[in-house]
Amino acid sequence: MALAFDEQNPLTLVAVAELGERLNHVGVYLHVAEKRARIDALEQESAAPGFWDDGAAARRVMEELSRCRVDVASYDAAKAELSDVRAAFDLVDELTPEEAHEFMVEATATANAFVQRLDDMELASWFTQDFDHGDAIVTIKPGQGGLEAQDWAFMLFKMYLKYAERRNWKVTINDCPAAEVIGIDRATITVSGLNAFGMLRAEAGVHRLVRISPTDAKKRRQTSFASVEVIPVLPDDIEIDIAADDLRIDVYHASGPGGQGVNTTDSAVRITHLPTGIVVTCQNERSQIQNKAACMQILRARLYELELQKREETLDEIRGPKTAAGFGNQIRSYVLYPYQMVKDLRSGVETGNVNAVLEDGDLDAFVVGYHRWATGNAGDGAQEPEDLSNGA
């Protein structure tokens, strides 16, 4: 959610001071000073003899060390970028008008890069749930709207692939069978990358599309719905007891979006957990063994989610409230006709550039807006921020 400094919104010392204040508070939220000390302690621990004797414990230490390093490095890089922007103002009075304009264009580009980094750091500071920094399993299902809803589910599927590409996340398509006429019956993907689950939590819920129907000869307006479920990929050290007798495993020919066959053998796997009725299908791999392993990973995550629901009745902590994919329950509306707009009904974030969202996966403004809305952007006030308003 960059400030988009340009000719109509010029970069000023006041704007730079405001950015410095934002960075002050991000440093508080991220507990940068504590993380610097934590990095030293974890590095000493990892260098101790016998550190790798307990592989699981060692991996947890290294994962924490990596997260601390990323947060501190991002904060230090942001301070350097802010210092570069301030330096531009110190030099601009000594330049000719033409040189000053060119210099400020460069400073503006640096400021926009700084704001993007700041947005990412703010997001990271808000990720406090157990699995926010890890990978996510995203499931998209058509809701009300018939054939149009199946096509809408496919549009969302492609939007999230684009978003993952923008974020440099890896995507594994576990299951995406084509519907009989148009679109898809469902899609399940695993998204791997830094903060994937924390970011994608913003997308959990019902998504509404309004457009001229592509399948209606009379070109009438159609409203369609699809639901998005987001659950975390569980770490290996979390044990979920699944009895072999509780599973029914079926195999069949795999097929991809559009109905094309992707294998000539029975490589696709469907696992039904009989006690709960949970069904998981995977067909992205050519091996039954690999597809079965992927199914079991998703099943573990869903059973864990179900157990949380039984214990605490707070399913919202993992994926948001579960509602019917229909009228009155949407979290976001995508309107293509009679005007063009995408609006999140929780945070109020909106844009008229529908193509950037649906075709290019430009979702950052909505993700940032959701987390700012959900958290109130409140710090804990446990420490005073560094004074970055006038210098780095």
C-alpha cells in the first residue's frame, strides 16, 4: 500500500517525517532490540557441541534465528533507505532546477520502495498466531451461482497463483478438477513461503462477483459466490493421531483444469476420514505415493483445525468464521458491471483497477488493509521507539 509519490503527491520533508514515525513504531512492534540480542543468543546456541543431536529442536532454533535475522535486516535496510531519502533533501538546494527534479524523482522511487518494505514489516509485526510465518493450504470452492460460480472459482484460483508469483512464493497444485461445462469444481493449493499463512488469512471467507454473464445469450447481470478456506501447514513436530482403519483410500485417473488428462495411470488419490467425513483429494504428482503423502498433510491440518474447534470453539483464530458462500456473507465484492470496483467489506479498502487485482494478483493493499483493520495497528507500548524523525 505505497503512498505513490508523484507529481500530484510530491515528496516533502513532512511526508518523510511521517514515514520516520511509522518506522519508529514498526521497530517497537517488531521488538528489534530484543531480536538483536536473541540473534546473538541463538547463534551461540547453534554453535554449541551436540546442537544437532536433537534434529527437531535444532530446526526450531534455526527457524527462529532465520525469522529474527529477516526482521532485523529488513528494519536496518529500511533505516538506510530512509536515510537516502533525507540525504536527497540535503543536496537538492545545491542543484539546478533540472538536476533537482531528476534527483527528487529518484528519491521518490526510493521512498516508494521504502513504503513497500514498511508495509511488509508492519504485516510481520502483526503475525502473532502460531503458524503465521509458515506455509498455507488454500481451498477454493464454488458457492451460489451455478455454472457462473464454478467459473468464478477458477478466476480466484488464477488470481491467487498470480499473487503467489508476485510474492515469490512456491505453489503446489494439489487438486483442481475441471467442472463439466465451465470453471472448476474446486481447487486446493499449498503455498510455501515466508508469512504465507499470515498473509493469506486475509483471504478466508466468501468472495462475491458481479458481472455480465459470459454464458447467458441475453447478456444479463449475474452475481456469483465462491468460498476461500485457508489453513496452516502443520510442522512435523505436531502429532495428529490418524488410525489406518479410519481411512478409505481411493485412486483414479488425474485430470487438470479444462478437463485434460494429466496421467494415464491411476495416480490421483482420494482419502476419506470416516469418523469425521473429511475428504481430501490430490492429483498434482504422477506418483500415487506422492499424492497420498500430500493428502495426508492436508488431512492432518484439517483434523488439527477441527480439534481446535472442539476444544476452544474459536475457529476464527485459524481461518475466520465459516459461513455459507452466498448473499450477505461476503468479505469482498468484485464488481465488473455496471461499474468496476473491488471492495473489501471489512477494511473498506477499494480500487477501481479490477484487472490489476484479478489478472495480476495485486492483493497487497487488501491484505495489508485487512490486518490493519483486524489489529487496530496497536502496539504494546513496552518500549520507546528509536527517534528516526530527523535522522537515522
